[in-house]
Amino acid sequence: MVKPQTSNQEQPIRFIVKRQQRQAQYFSEGLGNGVILEMVKIPGGTFLMGSPETEEGHTDNESPQHRVTVQPFFMGKYPVTQAQWRVVANLPQVNQKLDPNPSGFKGVNRPVEKVSWYDSVEFCQRLSQYTGLDYRLPSEAEWEYACRAGTTTPFHFGKTITTDLANYDGNDIDSEDAKGKYLEETTPVGSFQVANAFGLFDMHGNVWEWCADHWHDSYKNAPSNGQVWLVNDNDNYHRLLRGGSWGNLLRYCRCAVRFRFEPVVRSNYIGFRLVCTAA
């Protein structure tokens, strides 16, 4: 495969958020075979991480709320798709083999799923080696900061969402407002055509997204600089997941929700989204 030239020029795109027109900056990475990866610029800033005890669905592992300052970075406009996965899975191996077609719900523009934390890290390493850029999984703080996009509500849309805005289990017994369709499968990325204020799609529902951090039962002693929070060198320690999925009720798709799995787990509820720290 001939390596395409990558551009570090940021170009404006437009999208609609809450009926307001906004502008984001991004760069596009050519992966070959006509497959493009779009990375959106996330400005640095300070935000309140976690959720208040009064938020519906709040759990103790979302406390205490604490201020975190995040440096600028780029994040995938969408979760990694099956088309993107297939191209990168055929690049030279770094540490482990990758199945080029692991997903249970097939579709080139659907998010890749049934990929472990280790698989996702290998994808980032192969892509970094191929492009010369630093691709990786987001820290948990980066993920929540990017998801909130300046908001403080349970969802970047506001206090609640509907199945017209995100892919989750609409048979929600806890919320009359949230009841709606239950598709019982993933949807192509960007299907709902509504981005948050940073220009990111599908941050609520569709697939859980791996983060780089180890699991912690609370935010006690959490870092305030937005960096990855590790416990030790135990490779089998639980890793973080964010965002909820097509199979979850509404409360599990909130900005602040944290979930954990062993890094070897592969599930059709789980995918991931890329971060690039320098472009």
C-alpha cells in the first residue's frame, strides 16, 4: 500500500447543534482504499468532571465532582468505523494480530465492535506508525470534556434525550420522556445528524467507547490535568468505558457515566474513538 500524504491543515466545517450554526476545525487522514478519518479539534479548557448527587441516575463512582483542566487535542468526529478498522488491521503488526472483520453488526459505516481494549490500542499503534502522528485512546477526562462540550447537563443535548437523537434502549422504564424506539443493533455513525458544540457525533449511545485509564471506584485523588489515570503496571486491571450503547437504558448514556470491563473483553456493545495529540 502506498502511504498517502497527510495534511495538517485545519479546514472549517459546518454543522447544526440545537438549531445553532457553529464552526469546527478538523483535519482528514487518508487511510487508503478511499477511506477517510476525520479528526475534530477540541479546544483546551477547564470543566467540572463527574455528576452532582441530584442528577437522576447518579452513582457514587461519579463523585466527587472536581475541576479538570484539559489541553487541546483532536478527537474522532465519529467512533471508529468498520471500514477504517479493516484498512488499519491490514497494516503491519506492532504487538498483536487484529481480526479485520470482528463486528457482529456488519456495515462499513457502522462502528466497529467486538474489539478489546488491547485490540484498540494495537489499532492506535498501527495507525500512528503509518501516519507518523500520535494516535491513542482518550483519557477519561478528555472523553467527558469532549462529550460535554461546555455543557453541565446530563447529556450534551440537555437534561434528557430521545431515540430521535441517539441510539439506546428506548424501552426506558425510568423515564416517560425517554421512551421510544429500540433498534437492538448499532446504527451507521452520524445517523442522527446532530453534533455537540465541538462537532462530535454519537457521544451518547450506539457503542461504549474504551478509554486509556484504569478503573477507580471514585474520583478521590483524581488528577486535575486531564491525563490518563493509572493504578500500577498490572495489565489485567479493569479499563474504562464511556458513553453507553444501543443496548443500554437512558441513564447509562449520560456524560458522566463510567463503566468498566477487563481489557480482554470483546462485545458487540463496545467500540472506541480516537484521539490525536499533535497534528
